[in-house]
Amino acid sequence: MTTDTLSAAPGRTTVRKVTGRRVLRSEWAKFWSVRSSWITLGVAVFLLILFGTIAAYTYSPDAVATDGPPGPGGNADSDPASLALTGVTFASLAIGVLGVLLSAGEYSTGMIRSTLAAVPRRLPVLWSKSAVIGVIALVLTTIAALAAFLLGVPGLDGEKISLSLGDDGVLRSLAGAGVYLGLVAVFGVALGVLLRSSAGAIAALVGILLILPGLASLLPDSWYDTLSPYFPSNAGSAVYALQESSDALSPGAGLAVFAGWVALTLAGAAYRLVRTDA
């Protein structure tokens, strides 16, 4: 079955083909009709702006450098872009959870049966969900990253690390954060379809992005140094890093690696969606 049939008048019917564009429009409408979509997106944008602004205004060049992302109080090796993107980790959790709910939520409510009955080929549903949330997350979080940077500029006035939006690499870094978060949203959708459980997919998301790098530190140093840059969250952070670290991937390589993780998960989700019953 590749078409749906709508009653137009007594004795007459209108037959409309199921096209990718119509599936995309359906998923777009479905996304915005759910209140949790607005709330979770708002939380992600708010956290990105809030933490970035606080980090800029509490930056101190005399603060002792610490490992990990800079937080309020800053660290001596920070730059304005990294300070503005302090909230990326928190925003990525919100965006990733939203992706999970968009896909796995339909399995929890049973709505997936209606969705797949309307789109028997199935895969357009996965591609449309990924495209909708990926684009929305990319656009809104890029704007939020830009806002965090601009709001934090006055707080760094007079500091040696102060940069303007037009300085080399700044726009690339802020846009990279949006790209990373857009891919995290798609990653969440893929995990939701693959695992078909909101709780399970959220746990997997948190484990992969946050817990895995910590557990990997238990490996021998030589193994950890080799594998660490290729973990999803570490590769993703390289995408929006303003200053390239000697032990991290370049922005382009980081994007390729993280996109590869997302593509691999999407492939698994697509296989299960096609091969198993809803």
C-alpha cells in the first residue's frame, strides 16, 4: 500500500500518494503540536545562553586551570568561544532527550502503529523525524550560541583573551556548536528507534556522551590516548573548539567521526524499523 484514500464527497474519493514531502510536513506538524517539544527546546536554549553568559562574567585569569570544560569562574587557558559554549554539555542532554522522545515516545504510546500504517515504507518516517529535529536544533542552538557569545563580550572587556565576533575562528566555533547539537538530536532519534524505549534510549544517550569517556580512563594510558579522541562526545567537542588541542582531533576530523557515529546508529535504527514489527 503506497497511497492513502480520503473521502472527498459521497460516491467520490481522492487518492493521494505518500511522498517524502508529505511525510516531512506531517512530522513537522507533529513535532510542534507537542508541548514537551517547546519546553525542552526552550530549556536547551536557556541553558546554553545562561551558562555561557555566567562563565564570561565570572572569568578570572588568575583562576587555576582545571580539566574539562570551563565553568563559572573560568580558567586561565579559556577563550571567549569556549566560555560562551560552557552550556553545550547541558544543552546536548536536553536536545538528545528531545530526539529520543520524538521517536521512542511513539512506541510508548502506540502511536507508531498509526504512523507506519500511513507510511508503509517506514524509512521516510525515520528520515523525516531526523531532518525535522536536526534542522530545528541546529538553527536554534546556533542562535543561542551566538547570543551567549555576544552577551558575554562585555564581561570580558579589557581581558587579554577578549575577542570579537569577526576574529578568526569565532564564527566557525559557534556554528560548530550548532552542528554538533543538531547531530546530537538526530542521534537521539536514532537511539529511540533502535531501542524503542524512552528510558533505555535516554540511559544509552547519557552513557555514551557522558559516562563512556570517564570509564575509558580506566584503560591503560596508551590505549586511552589512542581511543579517547574518537569517543562521540570528544569528537563532537572538537567540532566547536576554537583552539585545536594536540591530543584532540581537528574540527573537520571531529565532525567526520561524530557524524559517523550518528550514521552508524541511524543505520541500525533503519534496519530494525524495516525488519521488525512495531
